Amino acid sequence: MTEHSPFALEFKDPSREVERAVAELRFGRPIILEDRSRALAVLALDAVSPALYDQFASVVGQKHELFLTRNRAEKLGITRASDIVAPLRNVSFHQASELAYTPGTKHLSAWRKANELESASAELASTALLLPAMVCAEVERDDKRFSSCCTLDHAQLSASSNVRQSFQIVARTPVPLETFGYADFVVFRGGLAQKDQVAIVVGKPDVSKPVPIRIHSSCITGDLCGSLKCDCGDQLRNGLDLLAKAGGGVLLYLDQEGRGTGIGAKMRAYGFQHRGMDTIDADAQLGFGADHRRYEAAVAMLKLLNIDEVIVYTNNPTKIAALSDAGILVHARSAVTGRVTSENEFYLRTKTARAGHMLDVDALIAAE
Ligand SMILES: Nc1nc2c(ncn2[C@@H]2O[C@H](COP(=O)(O)OP(=O)(O)OP(=O)(O)O)[C@@H](O)[C@H]2O)c(=O)[nH]1
Ligand SMILES: [Zn+2]
């Protein structure tokens, strides 16, 4: 345990250091990520300006390299199932961006397998909701040229993981909903570099019995604007309806836009889907895996609401597994569906075929 001086305010715990590094990357500034043997200057390509990219390249004498995940590497024709790093000497910002996330780019002449530190830098980008494409350069420890940059020890990244489960309730207030009458909105704060999360308590669920719950990931396009490209808006409203009909329950509305990749990445991926790609391949072009959501917040929220046994409204087996793995007893699973539209049918079929969702799209169409 760190000893704190009674005469100073100290914020030296690992999670604060990680959050600082994440914020720096989001603002397009370099950080230094180091372990016992080396130091890596890192920029997130998604956030950096072309001018700072050029400046970084010249400061490190054109020895900068581009980290790409194995998902992106596969799209560049490299099928060795590892994260990779490619040299960027004399590669412009525009060309680097093409390598990182433009479909159809094939001109990667040289690359090597990424090391652990380089892969860890992409983990930070993912926490910052940025694309996992990093501009890296190995530098000396305590390199004066980067003295004004935030430095993060790799060990602090793993040491901060317990914070992901740490939440507290900030407010609990009833809100009158058009269809359901008053529902309590409970706001939770905590986690690692996370926004506030919300639980909507419909009716008066009895926590001494299995509580009906829905874990819903935010979808600005579907939930808010009625986009026809997905089933989220319907699932949100039908989910609340099912909880009310079950005699009361809790909907956890998680800040996990774009399956945890963020709205920026999701809209880039939508652009690729307009060209015919499915939802998973579109994300892979950007370097992402099939699903980046984490459920520590959901588990912490349930525990703070004194809920440890549930009936879950979902078609997604990953959500059930995440709850069970965290010690929440899942008594049953119930389906929650939406309308099938010509715009979302391919998306729904992809979720079933490639992400194991328990959804019979043909039966839904037949029932309409
Ligand atoms: N990256 C990406 N995310 C998408 C796309 N379409 C929808 N999403 C996101 O997918 C998530 C869907 O959330 P949910 O409806 O809670 O989850 P689900 O995995 O469908 O599971 P259930 O609805 O519980 O069956 C939300 O975070 C959406 O923002 C897409 O094409 N690309
Ligand atoms: Zn959606």
C-alpha cells in the first residue's frame, strides 16, 4: 500500500495514471509507455493531427513504426495471428491512416511481430475509445525530448484492473416515463476511465427472488433516433415493457456504444457496411475483434442494487456467461426481439451466424 503524506494530495494509484495516459492519447498527445527494459513513445493515430505526426516522425529520426492488431493484419493479408508493427520511415500521415483502416489497402512491404509493450499501447487506445492503430518509437528511458509527456509503467495497466469493478451510486431519482409511469433512474460512477452508467428500475422488483433484468448497450442511432439498421431501439422499449410485465425489473443501460468501440469507430464501420461488408468484417477492417464489451460495470451495478439472482432478457450468450462468471446466478434467459426490417435483416443474420446470438430471424419474419 502507498503511504500518503498528510501534507499533500497525492493521486499516484495505478488507475489514475492509466486514466491520465488515456486522456493524453485522446487529446492526440504522445505518452511514454515503459517496462523494466524499454520505453516506448506512443501516439494514437486516430487522434493525432497530421502536423504532430510529422513532428513526432522527425523527433524520432523517422524510426517510428505503426502498430496494428492481428485483426487488421489479417485484412492486410498477414495471417500469422499476431499483432504486428510496420516501419513508417517516410510514410505520410495519410498513407499511415490507409494502412491502419482503409479497406483494400495491400501495400505493406515489411513488418514484424509486435512485442507486449506495443500491444499494451493498443489496450490504452481501446479504453480511450480510439482505433487500435498506434504510432510507436522506442526511445531511451528519461529521454529529454519527451520530458513533458505522461509516462505510464506497463505494470500499472494490470494493477489498475480491479478498479473496473469499483462503482458507487451517485443519485437515485424517479422519472415519469410515458409508457411505464415513474421509474427510478440510478446513476453509478466508477470503473476505469468510464462515463457514468445508468440503471432504470421499473416497478418494485423483489430482490429476495431472481430479478428480471436486461443489460442494454447504448446505441445512439437505434435507441435515440430509431435507426432501422439495427434492432436496439425496439429491444430497449420491448425490454422495458417485458420487465414491467414481469412485475418489475432492472434495465442496465451501459455506455458501450458500438459494442464497446465508441461512436466514432461505429460510424466508420457503418461506412464500410454501406459497401456490403457485414458488421464483424467492418469492425475487423478497423482492427477490432467481434465484440469489445466488458461487463464488470453491470456486475457491480447489480451488486450495489443487492441483486445476485436474475432472469436475463437477452439473445446474447456472452452477457449470460459474463454474469455467471462473476457469480451472479442466472436462473433463466428470455428472448427480447425487435422488428426485422430490410435494413437490419443482414445485421441480425450476421449476429446469429457469427456471434452465436439466439435469434431465429426467419421465425421473426414469419411472425410479422
Ligand atoms: N461496432 C458496431 N456496433 C454496432 C453495430 N450495430 C449495433 N451496434 C452496437 O451493438 C450493441 C448492441 O447492443 P445490445 O442490443 O445490448 O446487445 P446485443 O449484443 O444485440 O444483445 P441482446 O440485445 O441482449 O440480445 C450496441 O452497443 C450498438 O451500439 C455495428 O454495425 N457495428
Ligand atoms: Zn443499434
